[in-house]
Amino acid sequence: MSPITIYHRNTIFSAYKICRSGQIWSNDGYNQANFHEEKFGGGSICGNEITLAFEWSGQQALSPEKWPANPNVLYRAPWDGNKSKLWSLVLFPGTTIGLKLVGFCHVTIPADDEDFKHKHHVLSEMAKLVVGCPTIVVPKAAERNLVSCPQLPKPGLWERLVLSLPNNRVKRDARTSGSLRSWRLHARPLP
């Protein structure tokens, strides 16, 4: 069976932690990792800011009769038991093979976001982590590797000097432009 592309929407900071730790899980009842077949699966109503793209090359099955189910199998979980309405693709804790992170896309950060610069910095660090398509696992709770996001670097001497000038017009950044910035970054081109 050839690999399929699946997607996971999240916040930029959570997406960074997935890339850095090499692990993905949710706070849902069984700590399963949730995915979608669409790039905007799950929508943006939960404050999602980025889509992570994965390749799944393992076994696939219909929704399990009993949760949690076996690891290393991608299950198709229908919404509310209606098999015609696919809700999510799930991998259960213990999954160690078959899932590769291949890139990210559809990054949306409002220009007035108070963390605009920090999120942009985290994105540049994420781009370095995605190179080489790392394998991602769905760990059991005791095996989780908790990581933190990088801090925004302090401004260098030159930037501090320029920003300290009176009547400085250089201070205008994306926050004051009043527009919505949509970043589209890829570790490699996505379909």
C-alpha cells in the first residue's frame, strides 16, 4: 500500500513541540493522535494556526469496536457512529512506525497578534526541524518527552540603537500594518 498524506491542525507553539519532541498525542480520552484527510480538517474555530502534513505508510482500518485499539494502525473514526461521516483519523498510544512529518502549511497569524514576532521566530525554528522528514510516534503517557518553545531572541545592538532613535519610522512592523498575514511555509512542496 502506498503512503497517504494526512493532516493535523494546531497552534504554532503546539506544532513546534510536536516537531521538536518527535511525538504527537491529544488530551482526548485515550490520548490518541487525531488527523484529517483535508488540510483544514477540524477547521480554525479552535484557534488553530498551522497545518502539519504527515505521510502514513502503515496499516489502515475502520473505526475500532473498542477504544483504545491497537497501535500502529490508522483508524477511520466516523462522527457519532454514522459511517458515512468521517470525523477523524486516529492513531493510538504505542504507535512507533509508519508516521513521518513531511511539512507544514497554511500558517495564519493575525497581524495584531501580541505574539506575532515570537510565532514567526518559532516557525523559522520549526522549518529546520522538519527537514529530513522525521518519524513521529504516539507515545504512551509515561514515555512523553515534554519540550518547551524557544524564546524570542533579544534584539541585537544595531536593532536596539535604531529603535531608540526619536521619531523613528523604522518601528512600523506587521502589527501596525493592520493586515492579516498568511504565511505559507513548506519543508517541501505539499500536494
